[in-house]
Amino acid sequence: MQLLRSLFVLSLGSLTLALPISNIANNNAAYYPCPVDILMVIDSSSDALTTLQFNAQIQLIKNVLVTSDWTDFERVGLAWYNSIPTTHYGFGTMQSKREFDL
């Protein structure tokens, strides 16, 4: 399980580095909209995860995957699941990184 979790984190980290998304701090940078649909899914199973593990997922998305360099959220979504999947933000509904920080 730990190996699988590490591979998942590594894959997501590689994805964020590979996507050409513009840097808002550099006004001279070219604007690159997100070229693919990205759905981030959080496991919210209270019978399988501790509170610490659940919060670690949130912090990974907020502080590692979705950085301030991301400026285009049209093709980004956020969902969670336990016994039933729930869409929190569908594609085209988020406008900024601030929505990940709630």
C-alpha cells in the first residue's frame, strides 16, 4: 500500500511539472491553458482513513500539486468518494487557486 501511495504521489508530482501552465508572477510569461482534463479525487472513507491521512491528502493537493503558478482552472475538477463519489467542483467551475484553499 505504501509503495502504491508513493507511486501515486510521484505520478501526480510529475504531472504538475509537465503541464505548461503560466506563471502569474511573471507578466512576460506566455499564457498556456491547461491542455488536459485533470480530476483530483480525494478518498473520504472514514472507515479506511484516519483524520491525519485525510488531511494529508488535502494538504498534498493544496500545497504541492496546485501551486500559485496555476492560472487556468477551466479543465480542473475536484471530487471525493467514500461509498458514493461526489463532485465538489466540476470542470469549468473553479476560477482560482483560492478555491483549493478553502
